[in-house]
Amino acid sequence: MDRILAAIDCGTNSTRLLIAKQTGPQEYEALHREAQITRLGEGTDRTQELGTEAMDRVLATLIDYVGKINDHAVSQVKFVATSAVRDARNRNVFLTAAEEITNVKPEILDGSDEARFTFIGATKDLPSTGSSLVIDIGGGSTEFAFGDGKLELSHSADIGCVRISERFITNDPPLPEELSAAQSLIDLHLDDVLMNIPGIHSATNIYGVAGTVTATSMIEQGLHEYNFDSVHGHTMSKQDIEEVFRLLATDNREGRLSNPGMEEGRVDVIVGGLCILVQIMRKLDFEQIQVSESDILDGLIFSLL
């Protein structure tokens, strides 16, 4: 039963790996979990293409991941790509190179598949009763996945920390009018969320996943070093999130970087991500959100069991 499985998620801002050992019919133990900020979607919102340097960063990371996959004697790998690759006209250049490196054909997930895998991963081990809403703030898109036990409704919005940052934030620190313009667009996308998931306010459990949420949790807790157990399951109030947003949105790059848990690779897009998170809390009138460090990677592993 002890099969070793791996999942690779090639996102707009980060490239991530999970290696796990199957321990039962629907059970696994994580052996290695890693994320590298590679910014594949750098400039893609503007050009509709993946840049050469961005692709090279991801391909170098994939070479490193293949070494770790081989070291663990992995028997099966699932490799997916999301928003940036979906949007890029030259995606085949990247996909061909990625397949040559990994010997696995990457699968481009649409927004609904992304939401489904994320919902499975995020809700698998946090105690909950009633319906759940999982919010995945990525680099290029944000997925909303709603259901009670299993996914019932989802919506993928073309708002992400990289896309919002590149489109609206040019000054450092951001100007109030830049933040306002960003939040106006986010608001329009949230109208679509409300239309497509009409029962969203009935969710008993609100879970947030991905880098923006994790970084916000670390800053709010004052964690200098990442610790899965400290972040996973951590609950943040709307007020906590507003305070982190005010802190980071009024500071320059150097100031933002001095905060505990702030990664060099995320410092340029964290305010864009927080614009999304804050606006979700305001517009959808949520009082708190729980962080889940289990996410799409875990959903992908589940699909292999």
C-alpha cells in the first residue's frame, strides 16, 4: 500500500510540490512539501504571453523538483498548470519544455477543476460541520468553492495578487487611488461570485488558502519562521486582516519586507493580494476566516489514491 505519489502545481506566482506516501485507501502522509516563488505570470496579464525569463525560472525549479521526486522513488506524478498558462498564447512552448524535464504531461486546469481540487484538499482534515466555502487567492485568479461535504458550486474570478498588482499598483507605497481602483474592480468580480454562488452567506466554515492568506497569518501572528502547525487552522478576524492591510499598504518595499514571515518573492504582490482578501471580507461580510495549508496539492494527491 505504501505507494509514493507526487503533485506539482505550476501557478502564476509560485511552483509547488507535494510528495506523499499512501498509507490507506483514502489516506496519505506528507513526506515533502515545498513552494518556490517563480512568478511565471510576470507580465502575462498585459502581453497574454509567458516571458522567457519567467519560463526559465519555473523550468529550473522543475529540474530541482524532479531530483527530489527521484530521491523519494515516486511511482506516480500529477502535474497541473493554472491561470497564467491558461491565459498565455505561447503556452505550448512552456508545456513542451516542462514535459521534457518532468516526463509528465502537464494538465491545464480550468477554474472549475482548480476549485474542485482545492475544495477537496482544504476541507479534508479541518474539523467542520455544515457547509464550507474555500477561497483560493492565486497569482492570476481567485477560486471560490462552496459545498457541504462535497463541492456543489464554484466560481473562478480573474483577480489574483500578481494580476491586481501589475494592473493597478505602480507607486511604492501604493497611492490611495491605486488601491481604490483595484478594489473597485475586485468588487465587480465579487458581484459575479454572489450571483453564481447564491447561498454563499450560509457557509458555516470559511477557509482561505494560498500564499496571500499564509503570509497574512504569519504577519498577524508575528511568525519569523514558517511553521505548518502554527498556520494551518489559524483563525483571523476581519479586523486582524484590516490591520495587516493597513500596515503593508502604507509602507514601502523595504518596510514591508521587515515584517515577520514576509518573503522577498512575495513583497511586490502582497498588497495586491490583500486588496482581494480585504474586499472579500468586506463585501461578503465575513467576520473571520480560517487558514488551510492543505490545498490544491492535497486534492491532486487524493485524486491519485
